[in-house]
Amino acid sequence: MQTKLILMPLVAMFLLTFVVAGTMLRRRVAHFKANKLHPQKVALSAQMAASIADTRASDNFKNLFEFPVLFYTAVLVIFTAGLVSPPFIVLAWLFVAARAAHSFIHCTSNHVMRRFYAFLTSGLCLLVMWIMIGYQLIVLP
């Protein structure tokens, strides 16, 4: 099996992060133009929060630096420790798919329960990955 296959989900998460960043940028620029708002007027996060009502994309962008950090770490441990296997690859892609669904929901309808189920799915994938990593590193010779 090609061990590099486990790295492809990392690339996908990178791309997802930049898609959300682009969405956030596009929405902010449109807001600034529509309201004739100078960027300096929102230099602080409190000023930004007071100025912009629709924070879905920026909230999601922040989310992409929470659980995904543990995902990036897990994938790099799997890769460097030589633990790459089909179950890890499947779990990694499921995590990415769940995070993509979470981002799509968060940036569009923001339906809380649907977003929660996507979040829960990604969290369970991550938990199983870390349990498998721990088991293979600690229990197996």
C-alpha cells in the first residue's frame, strides 16, 4: 500500500480551509463596500463583531483550527510511525467529508442540528483514529 495515500486527506483539509477563507473574505469585502466601512473601523475583533451580523464564514474558519489540528497531528503520527492501513485512510476521508459537510452547513443554512451531526461524525472519526493509534503504538509490539 502506498503510505502517501494517508496524506491526501491533509491536502483536502487544506483546500477546505482556503475555500472557507475565500468565502469569508468575499463576504467581508462585500459588507465593507455595501456599508462604506473602512477596514480600520473593525481592527479589533469586538469592533468586527459589532459591525458584521453574518459571521457564519468567520465562525467556521475558526472551527477549522480546532478539531482539525488533532486530525493533522493524527495523520502525521500515522504516516511517520508507519501505521498506514485502509481503516486509517477511510477514517481520514470520513473526517474530511464530515468537516466539509459541517463547513457547508455552517456557511449556508447554519441549521444547528445538521451542523451538530456533522461535527459529531468528525469527532467520532477522530476519536477512533486516536484510539487505534494508541492501541498500535502502546499495545502492539
